[in-house]
Amino acid sequence: MIDRGIVSILSELSTERELKKDFILETLKESIIAAAKKQFGNLDNLKCEISEASGVITLYKEKKVIEKVEDPINEISLDEARKIKPTIEIGTIFKEEIPIEEFGRNAITVIKNTLIQKIKTNEKEILYEKYRKKIGELVSGTVARLYSTGAYIKVGDVEAFLAREEQIPEKRLRKGAPIKAIIKEVTKHPKEGDEERVRIKGPVIYLTRIDQNFVIRLLEFEIPEILHSEVEIKGIVRVPGKRTKIAVYSNNEKIDAVGSCVGHRGNRIQSIVRELAGERVDIIRWKTDKAQYAAEALSPVEVVGTELLGEKKVLCIVPDDEITGAIGKIGENVTLAAQLTELEIEIKGRTDYHKEKEVGKRKMIKVKNLLLSAHKKKLLKDAGIKNVQDIVSLNREELLKIKGMGNKTVDEIFTAIHKAMNQEHGNI
């Protein structure tokens, strides 16, 4: 029976290295057998048993009980075996315990060193499994090293890799600065093609700050209502470093989904914006109505009217001075709004919209429906004029050139148009 003090090594290593005790126990057994083989020779019949409850560690040789011994290393006579275990029978296995005094004074040191070496050999696999389960999770770390190809981030007990292309554009990292990211991928070795830039033998924990899920994890971290599912994220689209749009909704009428995300005086969303290096974040209300959802998605621009043009297309009317904002720099606002809603969004200024509506109404009012005499209608028809828009597209002088048309007739025509337009007039 070996000194049970070795069990304390088991507990320390299990705690320090976050290893499962089952793994430590098996590795400890292997280490004890390895130390014994150095002491007694490379014997195949050496076995070890550990009682975690009592702390008893027993090392022994397995020998087969026979009548006449021919191989003393692997066999024992029935008489010899019965001196220790009187009921043993021929053909069974006898466990010949190795007394501690035969094991050597430095056995514990040898065992500990062997154990640690074996753990180091297997630790990469343990780390791989540990962090593979964390893919998609938000982690906090510190910028440890910076290179042109990426940054090494100290996360807990390991260094992770944040590639240049996974960093927020134009955000300059500083050595020693705190940083958050999500685990994108975990590999046992650097990915193919990464051998030169990733100076980690393995496992390699790849981080990202440009994934949409990074923003979602930040929202969960900062906003309890999202973490506790009181506010649901219905959709998110993002141009890293530029703009993110997030649609939120709550079944609880007492909870303001947008207000919960923004926070008092914007304190919650500003905390997220800072982590995103100033990236603009628009929190919008999710709507079941497609037209309303499209209008919300163009936030913070005011939409004064909407028109559903088809199953997947919506027209949004905005004040004339808001057209640029609605479209956004290089079209990013309307593009993200379209991606978020999965709709084609057309934007028009209020003035242009009204002009187009007026033209449409004029085209709808046919000459035959104007309050004019049959003679005057015939004059217009003979001139190829079919509707009110055809009339107003001509100036007075052009109308007077029509055969049979005089000033009084032109006045009557415009009066008739005015009455017809007033009947059809409508506002958005």
C-alpha cells in the first residue's frame, strides 16, 4: 500500500487544472505503474487500484495460481498463495502486493512528475473539449500581443486568436486593454493556411467581433430582459464598424421592448456602442404588419406614409429633407432595413410622391368623364387627348392651337378638370 498522501496530489491537480477526477485517477494509476516498472523492471503484470473514498493505493503483481511454478514472474504455487489467502483455488488470479519499502523512497516524486507529464500531454485535448463546448459564447479577455495578422487575447487560462479580418474595422486594439469577443471556432491545430500567422500549437481558439451573434451576446450581457427572454430579438443585421439594426418584441404589454434595450438616457445601448467602437445601433420595434415593419426598420428616419406594392415590396414616404438619411451613407440604412424585414423597400420624398399621385389621378380621369359638352370632348379627342394628364401637359398656347379651341373653351376645360380633381383628391 503506497502512502495515501498521493491522493492530495489528485485533488490539487483536479482543482488547479479543472480536470475530471476520473481522468486524474486513471492517469495516476498509469503513473504509479510507470514508476514501479522503473523500480522492478518492465513487468506486464503490474496493476494498481485506488480507493478514492479511503485514500488507499495498492500496487500489486497479478500471478496465476498453479500447482507447479515454471514462470515465477507470472505464476505462484497454490501453497504460497494459500499462506496469504487460504481459500484461493488453482487457476485463479492472485494479487501479490508490493510493500512500500520495496517501492523506493523517491516513488512519490517520480509518480508526481510522471503524472504531471502525462497530464500535460493530454491537456491539449482537455482544453479543446472545454472550449469547443463554448463556441458562440461571449468571453472577456485582455489583449496580450498584437501583430499585423491578428491579436492574441488572454482568455482565462489560454491565449485565443483574433484575426485581423474578425476585428471591427478601424478599431485599433491596445496591448493590455480589456476586450470582449465570441468564440467562433476551436481547432486542435491551426487551420490549413494559418500555420504562419497563428503562433499557437494547439488547441487554437478563434475569436470574432464582427459576427451578428457578438452583438446578441452583448445585448444579453447588458440587458436582463433579453437574457431572461422577456424581450425577444426577432432579427438582426449588421455592417461591422458601421451600423447594426435589431428588431425586438415583448409579449408583456408592461415591458417596452425598445426602451428596455436603450435604457435610461441611453445608458444600456451606449455601453454596447462603446464595445462596438462607436458602431451605430438602431433598436426598432418588430411588427407583424409588413408596411409598418418597413417603416420602423428605417429608424431613426420619420416615415410619414407607407404603401404595400406587392407581397414583398413596400413604398415608404419620407419628408423631403429626410431622403438622404433614409437611404443612408452609400445606401446602408435602406439596405439593412430591407435585409432585416426581408422586403424590397422603395423610398420617395413626400413632394415627389404627391406629384406622382397627382399624375396618376389625372391619367385615371378620362376626357369622356369631364363635365364638358360632347362637342368640346370631340375637339380634345380629335387632337389625340385621352385624359386629364394629356391636357395639363400642354400649356394654354398649345391648347389654343387645337382646331376649334378658343379662350372660353380652354377656360371651361380647366374648370371641368378642377372639379374632377377635387372629387378624386386625397391625402396620405
